[in-house]
Amino acid sequence: MKQVLKMGTTLMVVGLVAAVGLGLTYSVTRDKIEAYDREVEAKAAVAALPGVNSISELEEERDLARKAAKEVPGVEKVFTSDKGYIFKINTKGYGGPLMLAVGINKDGEVVGVSVISNRETMGLGSKVLEEDNLARFEGKTSKDPLEVGEDVQAVTGATITSKAVALQVKKALQAYEVIR
Amino acid sequence: MEEQTTFWYEFKKGFILENPLMVLMVGLCSSLAISNRLENGIFMGISATFVLVFSNVIIAAIRKWIPDQIRIPIFIVVIASFVTIVDLALKAYFPPVYDRLGVWIPLIVVNCIILARAEGYAYKNNVKNALADGLGMGAGYTCVLLIMGFIRELLGTGKIVLFDKTLFNIAPPYNPPAIFILFPGAFLTFACLMALLNRYKMRKAE
């Protein structure tokens, strides 16, 4: 009995000290982590819609996002501006979650795709996410099939990532049709 | 033997005599996975060394109060705490690096090197030696990661990129085979390094 008590107390003390240390670290780093996440998202959103220069010109539409997400799973956020819409889409890539910002203008054409975060393989999947490759989606509309092998070219060795990106653009266009 | 057990001896054994990756061959999984870039090696090395040093020191300091039966849970709590600290700090201050190292930082918790040093060394030695052991093991680990990261990034991408600056680029005449930055490249590179080290040891033995 005495031994059990001793073990329990030791474990508790160690656990408490660890918890305090972690709590302190968390409170110090929390703001920075959140600020960085927002900054990355803002940068990608602005890059996806030409003509928009800062995040302040964009309006986040929570209701529209909820409405779109019901029909098109993966839609996380919707921003609007007088230039068009930006969809933040989250689906699975090859290495983990893949998050893109897709800009669509008032005519329903894709005008820009940019990466918010990804876990794709460096040198293969990451090639799909390079700017000149993403630029190939510009001008696509919801009438395009957006299928790898039809109107989208896969990058050699990165078929899954290529498909994931095409799917995300397709989802953005579907979401656009839902909320338009 | 007693005289040899100095701070310096404990430190340098981590490099060659008991190098965690090349000789003890523990903690290989994450090392092979992240060593496709020199920069990854730097941050992974520093992170693991930080955890190793602090968990070694703390465990050596409290070893007399730890009941034998529950030492492993206590090791895990100590190690996991330091790993979480590194995880949060990297995420806050080096987010691009964190994006790349991703899941491997939290997985330092189950990295055999750290638990092996806690159980096999820090639990039986004083704080000073545990500190030397942690520093040495960490430095030995980092060294191997740097060498592998350098070789694989150079062969696999044709260039070395450090902190967003391209140090040098041999890509135009050289067409880099991507296999080196993928998992097979890790095994190939590691095997070659092992062969070199074994050759060196055999020479020395003769």
C-alpha cells in the first residue's frame, strides 16, 4: 500500500511539473502560431484573386461557406470581393491534408490557384504545386471536366497530387455554382 | 577505466564509438525519412539534441526518487513534455520548417535513441555524465543527419537550399534522379555510409 502511494505521488508530481511547463510554453507560442496560420491563409487568398492587393478587400462569408460545404465537402472558407470569390478547400493529397485557395471571377472562370499548406513529397508532388503548373487551371469553368488525362495533364510521378489539385479546383467551381 | 569516464569521453563516444545511428542503429525510421534535405537535418538534429539533453539531465537528477517499477512512464512523461515544447516552439518561430518536418517532430517521443539513453544511461549515471552523453549522442545524430541530408539533397535535386538561399546549383548539366530524395535513396545513402564506416573500422583494427 505504502509503495503504491509512493509511486502514485511520484507520477503525479512529475505529471504536474510537466503540465505546468507545457502550459507556459503553449501560452507563449499560441498567439504566434495563430498569427502565422492566418497570415499564410491571407497570403494565399490574395494571390488566388488577381486585382486584390490585401486581405482587407476580402469579406469572409461564413454562411455561404456553410451552405457550400453542405453540397461540396472540403470547402472550408469563402471570401468575396468585387473581383470575385475565393474558396479555401481542404482535401487529401498524397502526403496528408492539402489546402488550396482557388480564385474564381464573376464570370465563373478560375483566375488563380495558390497553396495554403501541403505535405506532398518534395521533388515529385511539390512540382504539381509550382506556380506555372497551377497557372494551367486559369480559365477553367464548371463546364470543363477537370479530369487528369482529359483536360488536365498529370505531372510524371505525381499522379495522386495532380488528381488532388484537379479535384480541388473542380470542387471550388462546384461550390461557386452552389452559392452564385 | 574509471579515469576514462570523464565529461569529454562521455561526449565523444556519441560520435563514432557509440554513434546512435551508425553503430547502435536506433532511431533510424525518422532519420531516414527526414534526411532528404540539409536544412531538415539541422532542425531535426537540434530538436532531438534538445530533447535528449534535457530528458537525460532531468532523469539523471531525479533518478534516486523514481521508483523502479514506474520508471518508464516517468521517462515518457519527461520526454513527451520536452518534445511538445520543441513542437510548439518550432511551429511558432520556424513555421516553414515545421511544415516540412511535420509529423516527425512529435514522433521524437518514441524515438528509440532518447528512451534508450534515458533507460540505458541517464538512469544509472550522474547529471554531469548524463549531460555529456546527451550532448554527444545528439551531436553524433545531427552529424549523420547532416551528411545524409547533404548527399541526398545534392544528388536528388542538384542543389543545396539553406534558409531559402540556394548555396549552389549543379542542376543544368546534371539531371538529378529524384530517387535520392525518396525513401529508397535514404537506404542507399545509409548503406554506403555504413560501408565506409565499417571499412574505416576494419582498417583501424588491422
